[in-house]
Amino acid sequence: MPGILIVGGVVFAAALFGILTRPVGFLASFWPANAILLGLMVHNPRYAGPAGWAAAFVGYVMADMLTGGGWYITAWLTAANMSSAITGYLLFRLVSDDDRKLQRPVSVLYLFGICCMAAVAAAFVGGGAAGLLFDRTFAVGFKLWFVTELVNTLVILPAILTFPGIRALSVRWPSDGLSLETVLHGAPCLALILSVAAGVLIGGPGALAFPIPALLWCALTYSLFTTSVMTLLLCIWLLISIPAGLVDLAAPADPIRSLDSIRLGIALMALGPLTVASINSGRRDLIARLQHTANYDALTGALARGAFFERGQTRLDELIQGHGNIAVLMIDLDHFKRINDEHGHGVGDAALKAFFPQAAKNLRAGDLFGRLGGEEFAVLMPSADMIEAAALAERIRLAVEATKLSLPSGEALEFTVSIGVSAHRADFGTSIDAMLAAADQALYEAKAGGRNQVRVRN
């Protein structure tokens, strides 16, 4: 019962508001009732039973009758309004919950398509009423009803679908007062208000384009719900103020003033895409840096453990399809703990940094080089047999052996590596872990044999 009262009351209030914006002998300038009903039903499917739809019907009829509507035309208009909401609700049931909440880029396309179909349904039912309301043909009524319904639904529905709940709307004023960060966060909203004021003061054909850059700035700064609400408020203002003459879009008699409005509108329209492109470029750079941080070891520049395993599995899958060979090297810095204990962790880090380029310069173009942890590294060699892998391991060992690390005291520190090698035929029984385990066993043998050497294991 409370749900029925909510639906009926909300539709009644929204319809009454829309009727009050109706110019004499015309449709309402702003008609929120259908979009609000649709959003209410999508957000709360438990309301979308026969009783809920009946309550909505009563709400429409009561609002129209209260303002002097006749039974016949009221029933006709209500049927058109209901057809829009019901069509939209049935179509929204076909998309995922994420799409209903506009969580994906494709969700906006679904929203537009559903709103178009809902507008077609309303226009098909209500288009004939144009003859009774303002003596126009069905075609004129269909087009007018379709455009009106589409704009109202697209303007209102996103704010309802993205509503995060009452608790999420709580706003906390910063404890440090009006900080620079707070001012900058409010700048897009202020820019939107100023652009609206400019539209009123300057007017002319270009006034519609004035808010575009500010609105895009808001979209890139605020949440999806906040942006939807700001778009809603702006569009309500335009839908009401333009027919009322508060925003004069007519070309002024003075051609210079008319050109000023048009040129300013074009300039601001051009600024919008540039703003988005600039911010997206910065975001792409940030994402690239984050991806590099996630995929590469910060100290040495080798692949991080997770990235090594992920890319290694991809290469292995490709080789399995082609029945190719694959080899793995396990590399460990000898006496690394002693280096840290005797010279400090800074020298240990310097040894790791010095080791990486000596090893990397000997790798082939398609080899993967990763740091598995501490002083332990691994190399994955696609399409390599044991002879190639052992030769690479020996080149790395010799390069590191010849490396001298300068200490703060002026002395030179020499260090070595032990390397275990395993080679395999890539098939469906091969795994990265098994190959590394075999190479690790060979590494253990190299350590046990005196270090600074290469051992192999098939």
C-alpha cells in the first residue's frame, strides 16, 4: 500500500508541475512525469505491478482533471503517457543492472535507444490528439510529441537511474574552512552558472552553446549522479526559460550583436572537445605510468613477478599451439645476503641495479626477464632449445663476473651469479611453474657446486 501511494503521489505532483508549464494551446514546456514514473519503476521493480501502474494512471488523471481537463482528452493523454513509461520499463528489463545504472560507455547508447522507443510509443498513441489540442495533423503531432518526450526522458532519467541513495548524498564541509582545493572543486559549477548568466545577458542564436564547455568540465570533475543532476537543472532552465523569453535565441536586429552571439557560441563549442581531449590525454599518460609501475620492478626495471607470469603464460599458450620449444633460466646473485650484511642494503640494491643491464643486453628480442623476488630473477626464452639457453646463461654469467661495483670507500665490489637452465617441448602438459621448478633445481645444483656457474636440467 505505501508503494502504491508513493507512485500515485509522485506522478500526480510531477504531472501537475508539468501542466503548470504548459503554454496556452500547446503541450507542456517541461513534462517530467513520464520519465520520473519510468525511473521509479526501474529503480523499484516491486512497484511495477498492476496496482502500481493503476496508481500512476490515477495520478495522471487527477492532475489533469484538477486543472480543467475533459474526460476524453485526459484519457487520451494519459494513455500516451502510460505507453511511454511501460515501453521504457519493458525495454530496461532486457539490459543488465550495470547498464541500467549507466556504469558502462555502451549504457548511454542503450539509454538513448530505450528513450527513443518510449518516445515513439507515446507519440504513436498521443499524436492524434494534436488535432483536438491545436488543430494539427497526426504527423505534426507525432513529431512534436516524439521530440518533447525524448528530450524530457533523456534529461530526467539519468539522474534517477544513477541516484546513489540518501546516505551517499551527505556532504561534509571541510574542517579547515574554504581551502584552495574546495574552491577549485567548485570551479566547474561556478563556470556553469556564469555561462547560463551569459546566455541570458548576451542571448542570440549562439546562447545555447555557451554552457557546453562548463558542462563538460563538470562531467570530468564530478560524479555521474552529480553531473546528471546539473545537466537536468540546466535543461529544465532552458526548456522553461526559452519559451518564456528569458533567454532570447532570436537574432538581434543589429547584425553585429547577432554575429557576436554566434561567434562566441562557436568558440565555446570548439573549446568543449579540446577540454575533453586534453584531460583524456593526461589520463592516458597517468594510466600508462600506473601500468608501468604495476608491471615493472621499480628498482631494476625487470618485469614484476605477476607481469612475468602473465606474459609468460601468454607466450607458452602460443607455443603450445605451434608445438614449439621453450626454455627457462633461474638466476640468483651469489652471496647476496653477505653483501647486504657487510656493505649495507644500499650496496645490495646497487648490485641488483648493476646486474640488470648486464643480463638484459644479452637477451633476444622476444625473451621475458622478470624479478621473482629478492635477488632471484627468471628469463623465459620462447622458441629456444637447451643449447641456446645454456649459451645465453653463460654470456650473462660472464658479463656479471666482469662487472665491478664502486663502493663509497673507493673499493670495487665484484659479484657473481649462479644460473639454472631447463628446456622443454611446449605441449598441453607444460606449465610455467613446472619449468621454473626444473630450472630452480638446476640452480640449486649450481649453488651446491660452488656458485658462479651454469647448470642445466631437461
